[in-house]
Amino acid sequence: MTAIRRLDWLIPTWLEDVDAYSQSIDEDMISVYYTIVVNLLICVICVLTFSCVRKYSSPTFRNNLYSPKADIVPDKTPNRLQADSLFGWVHEAWSIDDTTVVEKGGYDVMSVVRFYRLCLRILLCSSIYCWIVLLPTNWFGNTSIIHNSFDRWSMTNIPQQSPKCWLHLIGIYIFSIITIYFLEKEFVVYAKYRHNYLRQTHAHLRTVLVEGIPNKMRSTGTLTTYFEALYPNSVLHVRLGQNLEYLDRLVVQRETVVAQLERYLYANHMGYERPRVKVGNMLDGVDAIRHYSQQLDDLNKTIANEQSVAKRLASPTKSISLANVNTS
């Protein structure tokens, strides 16, 4: 008996056919040519559409479509492209320098742009050797095991132990040298921008988070003294992050008590019978107003004490023992 799954009616039959995903060994260059033609056609259509809409549409529509942020946040947006020709924007956009990218987009945008430039330079320089040496070498390799035109362009067309294999080894060295060369140049630029970034005065660049502080050192004054001894004249501020969960619970509890007390005071003011409330396992109730007034006084004292301890911990000039204090 075949089990029927609830979503079988949504899943095509070919999707469950394993053979549909098998790759044919008779891969032909026609598939590669077809992919190249389709991608180039899509690229040409997109570029022409972009250029024509940019050139022949009204300035208001063009600005709202291509650069809507230029009027909203001009300080954080590059200037609009000024070229009037159909494809003049290509050179103008390509000529934007790194300083403008950092100023308008930040270091993250600049890193992404430079990464794509790095990949383009490496591939362009490496492709020269591939087109001039490797592809002709593969094409004229003349082996007897060629199945299709795709294999003829690959290293499969070179017989084993053929001297032509050295050309591929040389290509590996050339590609490695080109990659190392451009990576070294890119690292110099990266180091320069990283130093510029670290020299900025933003707070998150000069802030250190310290965890696992011993109990006896969990106060602002103690930490300030400790780090100033380690790094003289280098500490600007010390802030102690405290665990105020207990204080928060006390405040919530106090709000509940205040609400109950106000309710019973209002009832008593309106002339109703003096309200009573049962406490714990007591059989007889106690006066509700007196009971919640006492609770409110106790909570006020406890909260005031917790706030006092928290303020002393945050004080930059006092250092106290924290054996019985709940801090993070």
C-alpha cells in the first residue's frame, strides 16, 4: 500500500525524479553559447532601458526614479550623474573615486566596490594567458577520447604525459603571481583606510566591554582605579552595567500595591464598608487600607535602599564592598 502525502498534489512528478538531475556527459558548447547569448541579450536590454529612460524621460520622473535620496539626504548621497549622452553615465559612474564612496556610502560600501574591482582585475589579467595560450593548446591537443566540443576546449583534449601540460602548470603560477600582486596592492589600500577608520572619534571605536569582573571589583570607582593603573591617562569613562532585575520587580510590585490601595481608598471615600482582605492562611481578614499602606511603606524603603546601592556602585569616586549586592 502506497502512502499518500498531503502535498503530493502540489509537487510535480519530475521534481521527484532523480534522473532529472543527472548531468549528461555529452555536454556541448552549444549550451555554453546559448547561455552567453541569453545573458548578453538581457544585459543589452537592461542597459538600453536604463539609458533611454534616463535620457528621454522628464527630469522630475528621472530624479525620482534613479536618485530619490538626493533631495532627501543630500549630504549622504552622491551627486546626480550629469552626462547627457546615451551612455555617458557609464564613464561617469566608473570614475567615482574611493573618497566619494567612503564619504557618501561608508567603508562597507567601499569594501564591496573594491572587492569587485579586485576580482575584475585578476580575471582580466589571467584571461590574457588563457585566451592566447591555454585555449589554443587545448583545442589542438588531439586526443582520441573527445566526446564533444566542450571537451575539446578543456584539458581533456591533451594526452597524458604530453609536454603541453607544462603550459597549464605555468598558467597556475601566472595566476598565483597575479593574484598575490593585486592582493598585496589591495592590502596597502585596506590598511590605509583601516587606519583612517580607527582614527575617528566615534564612541564605539573607543569602547571596551569587560566581562567576568570579580565581585570585590564591581564598582565604578574600583574599576576606574584598576584600569587607570594599567593604562595611565588613557581611560576616559568607566560605566558599570548593573543587574537591576530585582529592583525592577520591586517597582512592578509597588505599582500593583498602589493600584490596590487606591481602589480601596476610593471605595472607603464613597461610603462603602471599610474593606478587608485575607492575608495568607488567616481566617479573618485584615483592614485592606492599613495592610496595603504598610506594604507600600515597606516597598518604598526597600526600593530606596536598592536605588542607593545602585547609585553608590555607579559613583566614580566611591568603592564599597559588594558581597551582598546583586550586580552583573
